[in-house]
Amino acid sequence: MKNKELFVTGFFLLLIYILGFQIDIMDIDAAQYASMSREMLSSGNYLKIYDLGKDYLDKPPFLFWISAFFMKVFGVNNFAYRLPSFLFALIAIVSTFRFSKLYYDHKTALLAALILATTQGFFLMNHDVRTDTILMGAVSFSIWQLACWHQQKKIQHFILGCVGIAVGMMTKGPIALMVPIFAFGTHFILTKDFKFLFKWQYLLGVIIIAILLLPMSIGLYQQFDLHPEKIMYNKNHVSGIRFFYWTQSFGRITGESTWNNNANIFFLLQNMMWSFLPWIIIFLMAFINKSLSLFHNRFKPKIKDEVITYGGFLLTYLSLGMSKYQLPHYIFVAFPFAAIITANYLTEKISDLKSTEILKKLSIFHFIVFSLLWILLIALLGFTFETIHPIVAVLALILFAGFIFFYFKQRQSKWLIVYICLYTAIGLNLFLNGSFYPAILNYQAGSNAGKWISKNNIPVNNVFTYQYEIWRSLDFYANGIIQQKDSVADFKSGEFVLTTKNKLSDFDAIHKSFTILHNGNDFPVTKLSLNFINPKTREQQLNKFVLIKIK
């Protein structure tokens, strides 16, 4: 890729990420974490974690710590919450590039970074913020630094690698330690570099990680271990230390954890079919090719070959796949490995004169599939939401025409498959972040009502919900914790009530008069359905919320 092309690609990627900053934070998880970070900042309690004033025992605190810090600097808003995760996403891209440079040429390293930065999951995690973005950045950084230590024997790289592991553990748990063990353990065993399995530095690493984990461990001990009377997950005598270091991760495999959605070993792979777009087909070919190559060589890598990425991806996938509770974003931590495997396969095929036919077939297949995606996007932009200006669909149509023109002009190029993947990933997400996601977020009641409450300076302690399950974006955007009342008789004059439109009859029934201040639509936007997308059937899918003031 030429410098000019690289600059243009980088510019549009940055534009897409920036557009993602202005999208309202989606319920449920991202908005919950944002609300908890705001609550932490408000309370000033950083060792003990609370969710709406109640003890919280699930995710480690690093996301809440760093988000609360940025909110203190930039205020409680979308930008402050998303910025730290975006910075860790950049760390993941840089670390993937720098790690690849240790084992591959510059072209492969650059392609690996671009592949990671343009996967659909990567675009999504930069606006639907969860712990996995920080985990990916911390783990990929630790992998890069430990690889530097392995090659250069400089202790500072080992120390930085341990810091990365500790940050990852404070973000998502022991998986941040297990991934490097899987990756380098596979490499040392298959390359018979057994001396690196037994190093005195590992004891130093344990000490560094333990020291960095100490504040979090103290908080867990004070909040839970010293209070066995607390009921968590329908049990008392719950140890926060044991929960974090064992139950939450390994307990999902042994059955000790109460979390169970009966996910099977193929669950994460099925979700990679969309989250690793547009590179998923090439990755599957690359991974199978790597597996067959190792099998034929009796699992003896060629000289100077690395199997850090292969073992890192495979063993991480299998360990996550054994869990009885899985969500699609759990596999994101292994995306840097997948990106490097894919990039290496592509550059090898592009350099191999015998692979021209394979690359040509791949380009044709992806051109057909991506053309269908472009048509679907244009339909979404042009016919679904009235808030999307028609000119947006026209612009998408122009870019689609450019996509077709580019394909036929460059169809003899071996790099065509790379260019059409990049073109599609950037083009589609430019419109998704810029128009489609903002349009559907108009139907998220929590952020809609919360922003109205904040804008009109309504005191949060005087606002209540009534028999209305509204998600966590309400508390974040209202900048406070909104309590619930279950009886109409409990409401007093001057109080504000957020409820559904069909509950207004309860107030009329006891002659409690009110004024409607604000109203809107309510739909769980993370559960999109065809009936919601279709303007003709959308109305039947919506709840109606109202914000009233008791007279």
C-alpha cells in the first residue's frame, strides 16, 4: 500500500471512530458501565464498586476507574466515556503492528494492523464500549512486549509485558494472564525452546502483577470478604477474592458460576462470521492452512516461524468455548492473533505466482457478497428512517458505483482482495456510524428521556419511574440515580414521573392530575428486528414513554 493510500485509509478510519463518539451509548451493558463510572465519580469511592447504590460483583474495576477519571476531566458525556477505550483500541492496533514486525516483513505487519482496525467487531466495540476493548489493548500490548523480551532479553520489555497483563486482569479477569500463557506456551513447546519455560523472571512477574492487583484485591476483600452477611447471587458468605480469581472465569467451565446460557463450542465461531467481517473467509482459510501445515510437519514449525499467534488464538478460543456462558464479544481478545494469521496468509499468497487463481476466485466471491451488503445498506439508508436525509442514500449509491468501477479497473491486481475488503469495511461503517446508528438511537427511551431531564435542569432526586423497566442509559444521561415507585398513591405534588403511556390511566383512576412534559418512543435497539426496521410495521413494535409532572 502506497503512502497516499495509507494516509487516506487512516483518515477515514479515524473519521469513522470519531463519528462513533457522537452516538448515544447503547443499553444494556455499555450504558450500565457508563452509569457505574459516573456513580463512582460522584461518590468518590474507587475501591468498592456499586451499581445504583447496590454492591456490584461482576466485572473488575479498571474500566470504571479510567472512565471515571476521564469524566472528571472532560465531564459526564459520550466523549469522556468512550475516549479511554478508544485509546486502548489504538494500543491494540500499534501492538499488533509492532509484534508482527518482530516476525514478518513490514508489508505483513501493516496489513495485520489494517485487518484488525477494519473488522466489524472492532468498529462496534469503539462505540458500544465494554471491557473487551481495554482487554484487547492490554493483552496485545503484553504479547508484543513479551515477544520483545523473548528476542532481545531486555528486562524492561518483560516488566512492561507484566504491566499489560495486570491491566488486562483488572479489566476482565484471569483471561488476561491465560492468553499470553496459551500463546507463548504453545510457541516454546512446539519450537522446543524449553529454557524459556523456566525463567527466574517469572517470579518477578508474579510480584509485579500482584502489586498492581493489590488495590483491587483490597477493595474486593473489604466489600465482600469482611461482610459474609451480604447476599450475592442468592448466597451469603461470598468471597470477592475467590469470585474474581476463580468463580467468574474458571467457574463457568466447572459449573460453579450461576451464569449459563448453554452456549456450545461453535458459538463464538458463529458470531465471528459477522464480527470478523470482511476478513472472516480469508481467516478461516488461513487458519486451516496453518493447521494443515503444522500437522504435515508433525507440529514442528519451520525455522524462524512463530506459532505464538496460532496457539494464542486456538487455545484462547477453546478455553472460551468451554464456558457454559458465552457472549459474542468474548472472542474479541483473540482478534489481533486472527488478524496476524490472516495477513501472513494473504501476503504469502500474493507473493506466490501459483496462487493467482485462488486470489481471483476470492476477489469474485467477495465482490458479489459485498455488493449485496452495499445494496442492503442503501436500502436501509433510503427507506427505513425518516431522520436519515435522502442525500445520504445517494452518497452511498455513489460510493457503491465507485466500488464497482474500482473492482473492474483493478481486477488483474493481486492486491484486489485487500482493497475491496478495506473499501467495503470503511464505506459501510462510515454510513452506519454517521447515519444508521444515530437514527435507531432515537428510539432508545433511556438516553432520550435522560438528556431531556438534564437539558431542562430537572433535579434527579425528584424524578421517579413508575412500573417501567427502563435501562441504564437513563441514569447516565440524567446524571444521577433515578429511583422507582410502584404505587400511584406514593407520588407527591411537584414530583416527576417517567412511565409508559398506557400507565397514565392509573393516575386518572385516583384523580391524581398531571402535566405531560415529554414523550417518545421506546425500543430495545440492540435487538433489531425486521418488523422494527420496516417502517410499515414499526409502530406495532414500539412502547410509548411519557414524562409527567404531578400537579
